[in-house]
Amino acid sequence: MKVSLKSIIATVTFLSSSILSPSNAQTLSEALVQSYNNSGLLDQNRALLRAADENTIIASSALLPIVSWAANFSGNWSETDTTGSSTSDVVWRGSVGLNSSLTIYDGGTNKLAADVTKQNVLATRQGLIALEQKVLKGAASAFMGVLEGRETVRLRENNYSVIQEELKATRDRYEVGEITRTDVALAEARLASSLSSLSAAKGQLVQSEAVFKNAVGISSQALISPMEMLVLPTTVEEAVSIAYSSHPELKQLQYQIKASELTLKRIKASSKAKMTLNGDIGLSDSDVQPDTLQASIGLSLSGTIYQGGSVPAKERQALANLQAIRSSLHVQMDAIEQSISSSFAMLEVAKASRAAIEKQIEAAEVAFNGVKQEASLGARTTLDVLNTEQELLDAKSQLINAIYNEYLAGFDVLSASGLLTVEHLNLPVARYNPEEYYKSIVNNQQKGSERFKAIKNLLQELNKD
């Protein structure tokens, strides 16, 4: 099932809330772009993908002729003793030659080996996409962590200022004899607790900013809260359907299964006879023999009669690996379905918590204002005022947490569905195209040459998948 264009546009709207924002402010979209561009982990795995690309060239080269050369130059010295006198003689010899061989028949072993590398490259590409999801999710989590930390610090600072005013008012009332010294001590204790909470919030913010820099690659600036939620699959069933068809981790396992199946075929084919065409041409020269040109061509046929059971053992090993990776596909499907269900559940919990806490805040504000007025008339104690003020503070702190948990739950749904990619989010980045490296390899070869046709055909097949 495909996600509609409307969903993508709405997602971009969510990620691009910087239109009415200061020019030096940082949006979530910009943070995701920076994380994609600055990720050393992505750079590392792109290099590993290029290394896997080269395996296709190495494997397909076995389908082509192998040509080698050799040169030799030597001198033989001899000494002969005849009738009391000795004579010495040096004979110089030199040769140069070319040797070529081409496998005509090997039961398909070399072709299957090239096909295995193709499937491994495709699996590696999907692994890179899966890693891209983790990088973007980490950046989103870091972004929300800094936003939550800054909002918490702002709330704690405001709370500290309010309690300072409460303490001042309490001392004034104590001076005129309206309350006791106990009320002043309660206010002082609450102020000290507020200062401790403020220090803890600032420390947590420092940690969140360090996580942000590691995930995004740059220090956090003035961050802008997203204005709208992401557009997500509407149901668990829809998300599961999308994941089954396009989740990179599932597709990676599917390619690995195909590679394992081909590996098993290649091992079975390796026990078949092998026919090779060999050709040699050489030129030799020496002091005792003039220039001699020699050439030969021939066919060789070879096969294995007994290897101590190694081939059957390799077949059983390959079959066991195939069964294991097939089982891992089912395990991964169950894990993805569970992750989607959990993400949707957490999203619903966050939405319900947010709605309930908003109502709690409304009631707590009414209670706080009422208790504060009653205290000024002597109907309430200082402790009552401080307790209701603390309840209001706790509710506001919970609301901050619920808001950002809701955003992160949305990203979890996208990630579990396999949709947390730069393509789906339509991020303005220079997207890494793994096919470009293939094209550069082909362009560096001798175009039109017969000996590179096998490689080109393999690359063309690879880029179609």
C-alpha cells in the first residue's frame, strides 16, 4: 500500500515550520538534513557498500579470459679442464611469453558466484536505508530532547521566580504577625527544592544538547517546535501492509535469502567437471640456439573424485544457513509487527495523556488562584498555597513530556513502517545514489570491448533491482 501524495505534502508542512521563524532558528527539517549530511556512520557504511560493489567486478572477472605474462633471462657458466689447461664458457638464454586461459564449462559455478555478489550488494543497499532510518530517528529524538529540556528549564525558572515572590510575601505577613515562622520555613524549603530542580533541569539540558550535537553534527541553536503532527498510516493494518512491502530490513533479508539459495546451488555445481581452454605463445633466444617462436592451444578437463566429504559438508552447511536466514525473516516480520503495534499504542497513550493533562492544568490553575486568594484572607495556610502551586507545576511539566512523546511516537510509527527515509520525508538533501559508483566503474572500462561485456551486463541487471 502506498502513502498518498497528500500525506507526503502534509509531512513536509510539518517539517518546514520555519516560514514565520527567525532566520537563525533551526527547524526539525534542517536538523534532519544536517544529520543526514554529517553522519559519519552513513559515510562508513557507504564505503562498505562501495567495497561490496567491487565484489561484483571481482566475481564476474572469473567469466572472462585470464591472461598473464612471464619473462626469464639467465646465464649458465661452465669450465672444462683439458690437457692441463682450462676453458670457460657462458651461455645466455632469454625468453618471454604469454599465457591465457578461459573456463568454458564449470557447471555454472562462476556465474552463480557472480549472482551471489549481486544479491549481497542489493542487501547491503537495503541495510544502508535501514541505517538511514536510525540516523534520522536519532536526530528527531535529539531535537525533541533539546526542546523538552529548554521548555523544562524555562518552566523551572518561572517556578523559582514565583516561589521567590511567595517567600517575600510570606515574610511580609510574618513581620505583621499574620502567620508563624513555620510558614516562612516552608516557603524557604520549597524555594530550595525549586532551585535544586532547576539545577537538575539545566544539567539534563546540557546532556540533551550534547546528544543533539552527536546526532546532528552541529550545536543546537534556537529550535522551533513543529506546528503539526506527521501524517501517519491510519491503522496498524495499513502500517503493517506498508512495512511488509517496503521495509528495508525485510527487503535486506529477502536478498540475503536469495544469495543463500544461490550459494547452495554454487556449492553443488562445484563438484561438477571443469573444462578450460588454454593458450600459450612464447619467444626464446640463446647463444646456442637462434630465436624460437612457440605457440600452443589445448583443452583441459578436470574433476574431483574424492575430497574427504568436504563438498557434502559444505552443502549441509549452506542449507543450514539458508534455513536460519529464512527463519530470521519470519522473526523480523513478527518484530516489525510488534513494533508497529507498540508505536501506535504509545501514540494513543501520548494523545490521551496530553488531553487529560491539559484539563488537569486548567483545573489546577483555578485551584491555585483560588487557594492563593483564600490564603490572603487567612482561610488557607502557606502550605496549601505551595502544594497547589506544586501540583500546577507538575501538571505543566507532564504536559511538556506528553507533547514531545507524542511527536516521537509518530516518528516511531514511521520508522516501524519503513517510511522514515529522506525520500518519504522529501528532505532537501543531495541523496546518496549507490548506482553512481557502478556507472563510474563502467565508464572507466574500455567501452565496447568484448572482455567487459559480462561485467556490464551484470551491472545493468543489478541496477534494475
